[in-house]
Amino acid sequence: KKLFEAGNASGFIRKVIGLMGRGQLNKNEAMLFSFPFEYGWSFWMFGMRFPLDVVFLDKRRKVVYIERNVKPFSLDPKTWKTIKPVKKCKYVIEINAGSAGRKRIKAGDELSFYE
């Protein structure tokens, strides 16, 4: 079952930029970040214009953590934080806020995708 159409943030610069500055994601659009090894990769919402659900997956593509409805970085100090998984991850998928719930994605689910 296809849940999202994902763009791949390949290369260092593309990973740094990610979705920064974009006005929105389409309903079933996502951004996939693939890393060379499992680690506690962290993300932040600097330069973002809309909230996201951030899904962290291990090397087996199993969901290890979901940070839901992450607000864009703003003048509010509560938004000045990094998002880190509770377990090591190799992949991260950014989707529109609320999408993880609507698609019933939860910790322990295995997702498939092409890199």
C-alpha cells in the first residue's frame, strides 16, 4: 500500500536544506532522509513554514519514534529545540503534521521505500 510519494534528500547540502523555505507539502508528499549508519540523528525546524510529523526508522526500516506536530522555528523559544529519536535511526521521513495519525503509522511498523 502506497502511503506517500517521497523526495530523497541525498547529499550533505540537500540534507541540510531539507524542506526549509517550502510553503507546503502536498497531501501525500514526504521527504526521505537516508544516513550512512544508525545514530541519534537530530533535526530542527529552522526555516520551516509549516508543522510536520517526523518519523524515525532503524536500518530495518522499522519505525522507532514519531515526533508529531512539530512547529516551525519562530520567535517563541519553545520552538528552539532539536528533535531526536529515542533509539538510533538510519532513516527519517518528514510528512505533513497529522499525517502519521491519519495513515495510522506507529512505532514498530515496518515501512518500505526506494532510496
